[in-house]
Amino acid sequence: DRRAFCPAPAFIMAGSGDEAPRRLCPANSDTPNKWVALASSCYMCLVAGGIMYGWPSLLLLLQSEDQFAELCPTGKGPCGAQEALYHWIWTVSSSVCLASSLVTGLLLDALGPRVAATVCTAGVLLGCALIALHESSSFNVLLPGMILISGFGPGVQNACVHTSNLFSRRSTASSMIIGAFNLSYAIFLLIELMARMLDTPRRTLMLSYCVVVAAALVPAMLIMPDKPFSGKKKSSATETLLAREQSSPGMQSSPQAAAATLAVGRTRKTVLMTVLLSEAPLHHQVLSSPFIALLIWTTVAMFWMNFYIGTVASRMGHGGSVEIVGEHLRNEYIELFNLISPAGVLFLPVIGHIFDRVSFSLGLLVTTGMGLLFAILLLFPARWTLVCAWVAYTIFRNCAFASLFSALTHYLGFQNLGVLVGLTLLVSGAVSMCQPLIIKLIALDLNGMYTYVNYAQLGSMLCLLFFPAWAFLREKRMKHAESTDSITIAVST
């Protein structure tokens, strides 16, 4: 229903007949409304999507206020106990961020993008309000606030990514939405800079930002559709015709006919149906090789991405990289990292073009290659390699999210996208809960050094090369066989 992407007030002003809606939402060529939907999606993702990933900047702001300094023996931070608590808050928040995608995905699939976007934006709004009001000594609500923005932020992106299906270059449009999500990493950086340069209290800045987030509720309620927009529509008449063609003796099946073939089993009362993998039932998609390969790839990639965000401050503070950067430059380098992190969105049009126009496996190879380069650069202790590692990191992180959504829609379509994203990130979040164990190992047995951890990261990133290799071989096999990505399922009669 294209009218779902028109703002609701336009229908009220135009009347209830069919003539006016057709003028507002013409069914031909590119209409302004799909661009309005894309712009609205980008705005919602920018202000309410991934702001939790600006945690290092928020950490600097909280430490400058001596939040949780009462945990330190001298009453002044930073100290080990304070940093341990901050890392625990980040670990819980990042794990909730990944695991909550299953809940928000179910909400998206059950009630549609409009309800999902509205509920998730409201959750982020409440979280921002709690962070604004937080005081460690009197009103300690930092953890609930971080959980809210971490849990509901990705749900905003999941509810908006369906907009990309309005465009022929779907991966490029999806990359723009994901790019807006990743740009939101800089929100806390801007707030921290304003607090320091303008000497404005955190409470004032965060409450002002709540107004910006509240404004995102307007497109969430008025622009988002009630049902996800689908680029492919099933035709029962076509399926029946193709089924008859397949059942005719001596008839050679075409790739299109193979996607809708019906064959009645002789020994059991079942119907064997060959369908596109993108139209298969959920449990068949979950057990398919594309989903399993993507699940493994995403889990490993997300673990190291979130682990680095949570430890970047301690790596340049007490131990770790202190001999590289120095305590006196710690804050400046953390701000530099926060400034570089959102810049990876500049690479998203490139990766989107590769996915759309060149080769899907090549896009996966470029993404994995940037993660591998990031791991390699961490092994060389120098300031310039550290900055180069951050550049590789931000490109890897931005492309990894784009690869996740592009791979799911490429192999498995849109019909179960919310649940599939949720399951993928739920597993990633569960694995990410192992981060405190690694931190404790570093603190107790490795004298605060990350060298062995960096080698482990390099080894696991090398293993991730299996995914683009698998995708390349799959492309070659399907191109050689001139077949579609289909699966045969049994349906009881």
C-alpha cells in the first residue's frame, strides 16, 4: 500500500476518496513520498538510533563531573573501581543493545513499522531523560538510562530499514539509513564538547536533546507504514500456472518455475513445495546455510567491535597503551576516536554500490578485510598505527552493519527480517557478556596489557574470511547452474 508512506495529514486534507490519494502518491516512477520516507527514516536513526555507541564521549563527560568518584579511595577519579563500574555499565548496555533486537524485531513483525518506530523512539526519549537527571550520589539512573537507549535504539533502525525496499538500488538506500544510524555515534561527542566549551550543565544539554528526540515521534507516527513495504508480491495465479507447467510430463523447469513448483508425494500425505528461500517459513530460514554463516560472522564481528569501544579509554589510561599515548594525552585521543568513529559513513555509498552493482561476495570481502586490517594495526604500538587502526575500525563497523542488513535481505528477504535480525543480535549479545571475563583476565594475569587479546582478535578475524569465500562459491555455483535461491519444504495436507 503506497499510501502508507504518505503523511497522514495529507490524507485528511485531501479527503477520503481515491482521486486525491492518487495525486499525492502517484504509482508511477519516483515519487516525492519515497524520498520523504527515506529522509524521515534517516532523521529517526540519526537522533534515536545508535547514540549509545558514543559512550566514550559520555564517559569523559561523567568523569569530568566526578560521577561515581565516591568509589575511589581519594574521592577523586579516575580509579580502578570507577572504571570497572563504567565498563560493567557499557557491557550490560551493549549486550542489551544486541539482545533486545529480538524483542523489537517481534514487535516490528507483529505490529508493523509505525508502532515499532513510535515505541522504540519513545524508549530512547525516556532513556535520554534519565541520563540527563542522573546523579551518582543521589539519583543513580545511569544504567537504566543506558539500557533504554541501547535496547530501543536499534529497534528504530530495524523499523526504518524497510524503507529501502522502495528503491531499485536497495542496498544503497539501506546504507544511507544505516549511515544515519552510525552518524548518531557523534551525538554524545557534540554534547561533551558543548558542555566543556560552553560550560553548560549536562542536565540542560540532555534535556534539550530530549526535545530533538521527541520530534522524531512525528515521522514515526505519520510517515512510517502500518506494514513493511515489500518489493516482491506473490501471485497465487502465477504459482498455480507454474505448478501446472512443472507437473506436465517432459516439461523442462525454468529457474522461475522452480521457485513455485508443487509436487504431490506418493508415499506420504504431504505436499512438497519448492519456494524461494526469501519466501520460506521462518524455521527453514533459520536453519538455512546463509543464515548460519551470517550468524557466525556477525557474532564474532560484533564481539570485537563492542569490546574495543568498552576498553578504548582504559587502553589509554591505567596501563594498556599508556606508554603509546601518555596519561596527559588520554582525553585528547579519546575525543579523536569519538570524532573518527562516525566518519565511516563516508564509505557506506561505496560498499552499497559494491553490493548493488559489483558483487555481493566482494562487499563481504571488503568489510571483513577492514576488520582484519584493524586487528593487524593494533599489534604495532605507535601513535600513527593507533589512529590508522581507528580509521579501519570505523569503516569496518559501518560496513558490518550494512553487510548484516544487506545479507539478510539478499538471501532471506523482508518477510521475517525483524525476527532474523533479532535472533542474530541476540546471540551476539549473549556472547558479548563474556567481555568482563576478558577484562578481569587482562587486569589480573596480563598486567593490564592487551597484546595477547589483540592476537586472539587477529586469529578470529582471519577465520571470518570464510564468509565472503562461501558467498563467492555460492554465487559461482548458482550462476553456473542458472538456478534460483530456492528450498523444498514439506507441507502436511
